[in-house]
Amino acid sequence: MPRAINRQAIQVLDEARDAVQTLHVGSTTIITGSVDGHVRTYDLRKGELRSDFIGHPVTSVVPTQDGQTILVTTLDSHIRLMDASTGKMLNEFTGHSNTSYRCRACFGPGEANVLCGDENGQIWAWDLLDAKIQPPNPPPKAHQKVITWTEQHPTDADEFFTSSADGTAKVWRHPDTGA
């Protein structure tokens, strides 16, 4: 006979002073981003919390596959690459418009670049190392409204996805791969 579902939380992470807008659950860490401008990393093995103050509402956190860095999207039209263990900012990506809505950024193929849609319906790409905008600059309009989510395909390096407030989700082929 199935057991009744327990409606009691087994742990509460209540350090945020405003809405938690994003969450990443890894095998040993939980990373949250909050409107209070903090990225919080909970180390489940050590029972420790590291809180990094970004200064602007955090709308998405995306770690690299090796967990060494975190891509942090904020409502000041900046995307920051942060060192996961120290919180030090390693790079900053700008040029897009993101001041009111969550526009989730992601790493592109091989984590060599950063992709993000913006509030104007454009898809931006930057080189990870030098933070230069990749052509075309500015990019053409890809959606009729704000692009809320950008995601690299998990197995096909040539494809990525976007979703938008215009009611569509689209599959894209990276420009330099053809087809």
C-alpha cells in the first residue's frame, strides 16, 4: 500500500530577502538567484552557504558542466560569468536589453560562447573568453516579443532553442553550421 505524501519540507533555504527567481540543483550543490541581488550556493556535503551579492535582481543561474563557473543573468542588461568557488566575476556580457523580464542565458556549443534572447525578441551571442558580440551585431528580430528562455540542445551542438512571450518555442541551427 502506498504511503501518504508528507507535506512537510525536509529542509528550508530561507536566506533570500525577496523572491527566488531561479534554481539549479546539482549533485552536491543548490544554487539560487533572487530579486534581492544575491546568488546563493548551498554546499550540501559541507553544510555551507556562500552568498555573492550581484547588486541587481538575479533571474537565472546556469553552471558550466564542470561546475567551475556560473552564468548569472540580471535585470541590468548584463550577464556575468562568475567563479563558482570564489564568486569572483570573470567576464561580463552586454549589448542586449534585459531590464524587466527573465531572459535566461545559456552556454553555446562546447561552452565556447554565451547565448541569450532579449526583451526586443533578438538572440545575442558572445565569445566566452573575450565577451565580444558575435555577428550579426545587432542580431535580427527572432521573436515578436521578449525571449524568456534560451537553451543549448543537450546532444546536438548545432541546435538551440528559444521560447517567447509571443507564444512560440523555436528550434534554431547555429549560423556557422549551415543547414
